[in-house]
Amino acid sequence: QVQLVESGGGLVQAGGSLRLSCAASERTFSTYAMGWFRQAPGKEREFVAGISGSGGFTYYAESVKGRFTISRDNAKNTVFLQMNNLNSEDTAVYYCAARSSSYMSSVFRRIQHYDYWGQGTQVTVSS
């Protein structure tokens, strides 16, 4: 099984930036499309961003489009989420997930589409 470990969460002021990382144990990392999800208190886990195995295709939730950037470094088995212009609505636990396919499209926004999950990292945006 693929093991995923997120890092980079923390406390940041509104308008600030944060970069999350997700390290994968799988050597064939490029065969997995990757996604970032988040879950705020009292809410269901929601899709944030996805990236194909090669990194050639990305897709974002409308709420973060233009502010967040997902990327990956397959040589390092790592996926990133650069978050800019953060606001209080971005406060959540952020989860990294892997799908057992290299293909990514706008339809893969449900948690059921992903097979492996990290433990999550807390992002808190202060006013």
C-alpha cells in the first residue's frame, strides 16, 4: 500500500502563504494521480486540487482557483500545494490522497475516487 505523509501546515495570517508537502512511499509514484482535500470543523471533506501522474494536468476547486497551485516532483515522490492569499475560509485539516490511476480530470473530486490517504495537516488562518 501507498503511505502518504503531509507536512507544512501551521498558523498563518490572512493574506499570507503556506506550502504543503506530501511524501509518498511508493516508488512508482508517477503512476498515481494525486489530490488535496480539506475538512473544516463541522463540514465534510472537500476536494481542493488534483494533478495527473505526469503533472501535465491539474484541476482546482473554484474556491481556490487562482490562489492555490498543485505540483509534484516525481523524482522525490512528493506532491505540493502552494497556498497564497489565504483567508479564514481556508482553515481546515488538509489531506493528501492518491488514486490508483495516473489520469486526472474534473470528475475525480469525491473521496471515493482515492485509494490512499495521509493523516492530515492542520492549516489555521488567523485574522
